[in-house]
Amino acid sequence: MTTTAPHRAPGSHGSRARIRDRGQVDALVLAALADGPLRHDEIAGVLRSRVGDALDLPYSRIVPTLHRLARNRLVSRPPQDPRRYRLTDTGTRSLAARRRAADAFAASLHHLAAGEGR
């Protein structure tokens, strides 16, 4: 059996957030491509360097995610370098909308957790 996260003792609580939602993986891959075209292994490197161990993201999901994003016309592969993926205009707009939604969700969560708004 292969796992993507290191084994933890029962009852221990790690600080890594497990990413299971397809939309969250999509958003992370789109965000990694925001600075320019990358190969799938470069996307994994960007995610590792910028996010580190904060997220438990199985990197084996990057290629299928890229294929799905390409089918949905959020990313494309330039003919001169088909191993690299880049954001399309639609992908750029989608990333902006996802960022706004994530910011609004995080702000709402912080307000609720802090007991604000009563």
C-alpha cells in the first residue's frame, strides 16, 4: 500500500491540510501557472517550494488535472513546446474568480470563528 503522507501515530494531529476536492487541486495548478508556462514536473516544484508541507497534495494528480483543465480550455499547450502548459484567457479569469471566492470564504470563516458580526 502506498501513501502520500508520512505515517503519524494514532491521535497525533499534523498541520497538513489534505486536498481531496478537485476544485482545490484545479485552483492550485492554475495558480502555479500564473507566472508563465510550465511542465508538469515544474508545477510540482512550484507547489512544493511555495506551499511546502502545509498541504497534502498527491503530486500524481497534477497530470490528470492538467488534462482536465485543457479539456475545459483553462490551460493550453503551445505548439512550439507541447510539454509546457500555460493559462488561457479563460483560465486567467477563472483563477481570479477562484481567488476572490477563496478570499471571501476565508474572511467569513475568520469572522465566524472570532465571534464577529453578532
